[in-house]
Amino acid sequence: MEQILEKMTKSPVKAVLMGAGVTAVIQSSSAATVMVVGFVDAGILKLSQAVGVIMGANIGTTVTSWLLGLAGINASSTIIRLMNPVSFSPLLSIIGVSLLLCSSKGKYKNLASVLLGFALLMFGMDTMSRVAAPLAERHEFTEILTRFSHPVWGMLAGLILTAVIQSSSACVGILQALCVTKAVSYGTALPIIMGQNIGTCVTAIIASIGAGKNAKRAALVHLYFNLIGTLVFMAGFYAVNALYPFAFLSEAASGFGIAFCHSAFNVGATLLLLPFSKGLVRLACLTVREDTPFCIWKKLLGI
């Protein structure tokens, strides 16, 4: 496994692609990052190689938001409506259950799990959207959402919600479901998305507790990557917005619009910080030093 990972993460670009591919398949950047922390702790993966994989995991997790955006397809054309996964997800679930019950081969059972998982994902998204639709008529709900349009409050809301449920994909899905109310503007959605990227780091930090120093550093690289990327984006975006206000911020957000913002941020943050991957490693090493202050004093005193 060490040799395979060595080849697949030989260059930073390969590491990013690997992280994006694995996360797109398992649809969880938290799970992918926890695996990276485990590999680093076991000495299978070097910390310098883990940086690219972590960045790629942030890109790969955006695939879920694009899939959830498909549930919002709505048009007068029958053909376009049939493209909505909600229309054919019952058929997929029937096929999945049939394969699961009738087949004894592992590959067919895996295929059944994929079909059932996709069908349940689309069904859950459709259910959330239908339940959230009546909230559009509630003044209290709209008033609460307008408070999150402030960049700081919106970012903190996204951070706390994601830290609690430990899934940025689920938080983005909830945000997309609320889009049916037409009360979620891009000005409200953007800060929440930024906060979600920081909140998802909690899982890796928890996983590194009790692990070795390199594992803790890998978790910190994930945190610093999202934290620096979020701060740079928000500072630059809202500075430009103060000079030349963006008209789209007041428009009602859509499921695909949120998926695009989620992807654009993570791709942009990766392109910005990938050349400084060594700097992220140094920052993590400065945070978790080889010698604790107590050990340094022991060496100085010759104990």
C-alpha cells in the first residue's frame, strides 16, 4: 500500500487528483481526511504527500452538491422532468433491492448498495425540499435567514452546524433544500458555505486525538487550508463588493448555484494554496513541535 500511495502521490497534482477521486466515490471529505490522518499516523503516507490529498478531498466532496442539485430540476418539458433523478429513483431502488435479495455475488451486492444509496439520497433531498417549501410563508424564518447575510454571522452559522453534524455535504444539502423557499439569497448562502468548509475539519481533529504528532499535523493542515482559503476569499470578495456591489447577492439562490459556489471556492482555494503546500506543512510543524517546552527545558538543564 505504501508503494501504491507513493506512486499516486508522487507529484502534488497527482495527490490532488487522487484525493478528489476517492472523495467523489465515497462522497465524504471527512472520511477521506480521517483515512489520510490514519495513513500518516501509520507511516504509510508522508505529511508532504498528504497535503495534496487533503486539498483534493475538498474538491471531491463538491460532487455530492452537484448530485443533490439534480433533484431541483423542474421544467415544463416532460423529457427534462424525466431527467430529474427523483423521477427514476423508485426504479433504481427496486433494482437495488432485487439485486440485494437475489444475488449472492459480492459485485452485484455492491452495485445494489450504490443504487439504493443514490435513490435514498434523491428521495431524502426531495423530501427536505417539500417540507421546507411552506417555510417561505413564515416571516420569522425569512427574518432569521436575513441575519445570516452578514458575512461573519453566516460563516459562524455554517461552521457550527457542520461541526455538530460533521458533514459539509449534508449541510450543503440542507441549504439546497431551503432554496425552494426562495428566501435564501446568494448573500446568505455564500458565508454559510465558507463556514461549512471550516466546520468539516472538526472530524479530522477528533480523529487525530491520541495519535502521533504527524497525524495531528495532517489534521492541522486540513484546518489551515480551509481557514486560510476562507479568510482570503472573504476578505477579497467583500472588499471588491464594497467598491463594486455584486447584484447577484440579492438574488434567490438555486441548488445548482450553491453547488457552483461550493465547487468554485474549493477549486480556487486549491489553486491558490497548492504552490504553498510546503508552507502549510511548516505551519503545522510549528504548531505541533517535535519537542514540547518541557522537553526543551530538560535538555537545557541537562536532565
